[in-house]
Amino acid sequence: MTENVNSENQESRLKSQFIELDDKPKDTKCLLCNSNFVLPTNEKEFLTHIFKEHRLVIGDVKEIASLKSYVNYWRVKFRDEPLEKFCTTFLGDCTPNGEPSKNENYFLLSNCIAEDKILRDELRREKLEWILGEQLREKIDKNFQRGCMFCRTEFTESRHLYVKHLSEKHNIQLGKMENLVLIDELLDKIQNKIESLICIYCEKQFKDRAVLKEHMRKKLHKRINPGNKSYDKFYINNYLEPRSTWRQKQSQIEETEEPSGFSSDNDEENWSDWNSENVDINCLFCDYMKNDFKNILNHMKVEHDFNFELITSNCNFYQKVKIVNYARKQMHVKKCLFCDCHYQQLNEHLIKENHFKLPAKEIWDQPEFYFPMYENDSFLYNLDSNCNEDEDSSSEICQ
């Protein structure tokens, strides 16, 4: 009975510390002195401070749902109790300043300690409840009002319609609506990047909006980079369990290129990173390669009876991308382009049944086929960049 009461009291004490569950920067006192740090903004400076000044290391900081609340809790505990009571002590071979020294004492605060684990678990549960509450508030909020960042369309009441508009009219892919949260902040982040002429995927900066627009279209960068952790906070599944990111959970084909930093190089601004000259292009159906796109198209028409230009004549740029990626995927998994059946000798089947043709539009015109099957697929870079596909216009329908 006493044990249950103590457990309830401990949980009550823990909950009393959960006062900073959002990510808004705020002055937070060090857990061992009166130094102030703006958390989570200055997390690195804070961690450096407690190591150099107090010889304290916090284990797995990235798994702590609210560093502000975590620090608040332990600051109260350390007022009355020494570090040794809660921390693991270990020996180092240098001082905090890096000078060689034997048997230097350091302290590790981690979830190996029962109370620390309880604290982290409670913080995670409380953060999940809070973020789900935020998502519900966004769903029922009727005061939403925002103009599209790409065209003049105005939206009121529904964030869902705004995100759907970005996807369908401008091909900006943010992910599944049911997984999004803190949507206003996410949209602000994306809009600020666009206005600063920064690609939302690779974060390269360009000289003007037209260059940025063309880069994002031809590079298929109209989507969030799953490797960019600064976006993790906007996806519900990141709050479910530690060591998880939405990159690991995404159901789409994994991204195929790593982000790179800003570049002021003139070649970059002129899109030389996807200049297709002298780059071999693969046929969609066999190993034939040439660096002449027209040669590849003619080869496909003659050898495979697949007239790509005719088939895609009524398609917009993004539908052409989907067709290429659909064909690549089917050939990779050895499934017929048309009937979707599996064949070990796929080419023999395609020739025999004359199945070098597209199935119904609803089969290949899916969001998953925005993403390339292979890294740097040069076929994609040669798609017609002059097609009438303006961001402010409605998409054409590929018949």
C-alpha cells in the first residue's frame, strides 16, 4: 500500500514539472547554477556549459520530449540532493578543457536511472497528448485564413483544403494530412524559404524565383526532405516512440539523394547540376543507353513499340514523371507494365502480349510515382521543360 502511494506521489511530482511542452524558445536556468540558456534554441551551448562547468553529460538528449521540462525537473531535485545520488559516475582521461589528465570524474544523467526513465516516459506521453490536442484544435478551428503562397487563391476555415490545394495544383507534397500537425508553422517555414529563393528540399539558394521554380520542378524537389530533422516536429508519428523519425516510417519510396548546403556558384544557379549533356540515358525497358534523348525515344518506339511522345502528348510535366517512375518500378519488380502480373522473363511476355503500353490512368497517376526509382535518373531530366505547366494554372489531364 505504501509502495503504491509513493509511486502515485512520484508521478504527481513528475507531472508538476511538465510546464513547457511546446517548442517555443524560453530562458531556462541551468540545472546546477544560475546561468540562463534559451532552450531549445541554444541546446548546444547549454550542453557544452554543463560539461565544462559541472562535468555533467545528459545521455540521448534528442530522445527527451521537452528539454526545458527535463531541466526544470532536475534543477529542483539537485537543490537538495548531490549528483552522485542520481548520476552514473565515470572516469575520463582529460579535463573538460581537453588537457590530458588521468581519472577525471564525470557524471552521466541517463535513463539507466529509474527516475530518469520515468521522467522521460512521462514527458513523452504528455507531449503526445499535447500534440494530439493541437492537431484536434487545428481540425476544428474555423478561423483559419491564408492565401496560397503560389497563386491568388484564398482559403478560410480548412487547413486540409489548403494542403490539398498545394498538392493538387502546385505539386507541393507535405505528406498525409492525418500525420500533419502545427500546420501554420510548417506553412510559414515553407513560405519563408520560397520567398528567400531557397529550395525546400535541398535548401540551395537561387538568384530569382524563375530559376528556383525550374530547379524544384526538374529536380522533383517540390517536397519535404525526409532527411531534414527540422521538419520532424510537424509529423505526429515522431511523437509516438523514441528513435523514430518520419523518414523511417514513410510508406513511399525512400528519397534518392542527400541534401546539400547553400551554393552561390554560378553553375549551380544555372542548373548545371542536372545538365543532361553527355550523360547516358537508360531505355525504360532494356539496357540500351545513349546520351541522346531523341535516340532513346526512337529506340523505344522501334524496339518496344512504345511511342513515349505520342503517349504523353496530353500529359503535363508531373504526369510524365509519374509514367517514367511507374515504368521503372514495374521493370524493377518484374511486373508487366499493362497487366501487372509477375514474370521472370518479363520482356518475353511484354513482346508476346504486346503489353508495352500503359494501364488505366488511376494505376500510374499516384503520388508515390512522384519519387524516382533510381538516383539521378537522367531520363527524368530530359522531360520537356517547356510544357505549359505554370504553377498558377490547373493541371491538364493525360488521356
